[in-house]
Amino acid sequence: MGEILPTPNEINDALSYIKQNAPKLIENYKIAALELSKASKDYSLSDEERAASIILPDDFINLRNFINDAYKGRSSMYLLFLYMGIREIIISSEA
């Protein structure tokens, strides 16, 4: 039997839960994503070096940890897809 992934409704419910319980996480995540997108890219580095040089803001990790705590007991694959779905909504500024 395959891994059960979050449905769009579950992703929206999780986003609503975050908005109610930790709205600052969403705001901070948006700001961090914007900052990261503005970071200059050093093309003299290899892809691996460039990836290693990116320091993920705490706000990225805080959101991920919040989701993992709120949905404890779910599979790691479910949690990853839930996080990615929420991240997509936040970054596209629909949150």
C-alpha cells in the first residue's frame, strides 16, 4: 500500500491551524523567503558549494518544526508534503 499524502483540504486546514495558533510563523516565513530570493548568487561556485553556502533562516526551520509537532505521529513523507504544500501557498502570497 502506498504512502498517504495530504490532500489539498488537509493542507488548507493545516494552514488555517497555523494562522490561528502561530500567525507570526507565516509572516516571518514570507519575509525570510523574500530575503533568500534576493540573496546574490555567486556563479563562480559549483551547485554543491552554492547549496552549502545558503543558510536557511530560522523561520524556515521554525515553520517545519511547528508542522512536525502539530502532526506528530504522521509519516515523515506526509509531513514533508504537508510542509511543501503550506510553503507553496505562503510563498505565492495567498496566505
